[in-house]
Amino acid sequence: MRRVDRIVELVDGPTVLDLGVVQHSAENAHNDDWLHARLVDAFEDVVGVDYLEAEVKKLNRQGYNVISADVETMDLPVTADTVVIGELIEHLSNPGMMLDRVHEHLTPHGTVIISTPNPWLFAHVRRLAQGTLKINDEHTAWYGPVVLGQLLERHGYTVDRIEYTGPSHAGISGVLQRLGVDGLGNTTILCVAST
């Protein structure tokens, strides 16, 4: 299943705080796979957050409710049932600071959903072995399930589930998906945690 579809299934609204909405450029708002638009379509009250101020202004002109703020230091007038952190944690210098701020923006017993690239995807492992692995130069870390769970627990969350998701693949990754070897066959790790 695609990452965006699975995240929308896991969200518990009606109020959602979506962190890191810009995804590099406001032009991605025209993408069918843009997470924030899917959340806005599915839930009553969705607020986005991103530190790219010019891009935030563009999204607000398009009718989205997005606040310009640094997720590691944010102090917003928003309390959400679910906070979505989609493909963002691997970009941060201080992810623990963000998780502490998220606590302050969640309702009691609120939910956090984090998605991050799967470092154990067979294609990555193969490229690493071949010396051809390319990593987004904006990434500061890769998170596997154990490390992601440890980080969340250190910041007061209870990990409810960790799963893998991603589109159907061809080749060896596709075979691994069909065999249920999710850790090697899927592109994304999804983690659901609660306070």
C-alpha cells in the first residue's frame, strides 16, 4: 500500500497537525501523492507546519492553513488529536526536541504518526554493497524500527505499532514484498505512537 494511503487510514481526527508539509517546494501541492492535501480532504481541521516561509505563503494563498515555524522549537495555538510527521524526522538535527514540542501540541492520549525511508530496503542494501548508494543530501540520519522506537520512548511516547509500507515493486524487492519480507521489500517505515 502506498505510504500516503496508509497514513490517512491511520490518522484519528478531527484535528490534525501535519509537520513538514512543503516537501521541498510548494509546487508539490499539485502532486496527487501530496500528503497534506489528502489529509485536508479527509479530516475536518488540518493545520500544516513548515519552516520554508516563502513556500508556506504560497500554500496559504492556495487556500491551505499552514504556519511557518521550526518543528524543533514551535509553540503554536494548536492542539491536535493526531500529529503527522511525514518524511521529516530524517532531516532534523534534533528530532528529540521536535518530539518534545509535539507533546505540547497533542490532546491527552493523542497519536503521533511518523513515516521515514526504510534504510533496509533491498535496493539500498544492494547499492551499498555495490558502492553506488545515493542519499538525499538533506538527510541527517536513517531510522530503523528499533532506533525509532527507542527515540520515541525516550521522549515519553508508547509505540503502538511499527510497520512497513510502499508501492508494489518489480524485481527482487517485489518478490520480497510478496513473500512478506517487509523490512527488505518496502520503501517506508511507519510508526504509530501515543502519549
